[in-house]
Amino acid sequence: LGLTHYLFHRSTTMIEPNCYLQDLFTSAAARGKGVGRALINGVYEQAKRAGSSRVYWQTHETNRTARLLYDKVAEHLGFIVYRKQV
């Protein structure tokens, strides 16, 4: 029905590890049925077990469908991501 990829990493601002939710995918047939929320909650639980107090991820501003869920399960802090291929 879906999958997540997440990883833990250190930060210069926190002692405990941060959890980065790198990928979240649900099949088209499963969307809107709680699968995405369940997957995110599963990552939250794994982060707690690992001693992490923060889970974060990125999405494109045009990803309206996903953002409807994300706005319910997390807080958008307004950060903008810059990137350059080198």
C-alpha cells in the first residue's frame, strides 16, 4: 500500500539524532484512506525509539494533496530549501 524511507543524522543544534523522512509513497488506490498518516506515525514511533525528538521532511509547494495531510500531522516552519548541482 505504501512505503517510507527515513534516516537518522546528527545536527549542530541538537545532541540527540534528527530523523529525516526522505520518501513517503502510497499507491493511488490507498490515498485518502489513512495509509500516509499511518506511515508517518510509524516513522514518529521509530524516531522516539531511537531517541530522536524531531522528524522532518520536504515536499514541493505544488504537492497540494500531500500537504493537506502534512498540515494535519506536522508543523510547517516556513523554511525554503536552496540547492545547486555541482
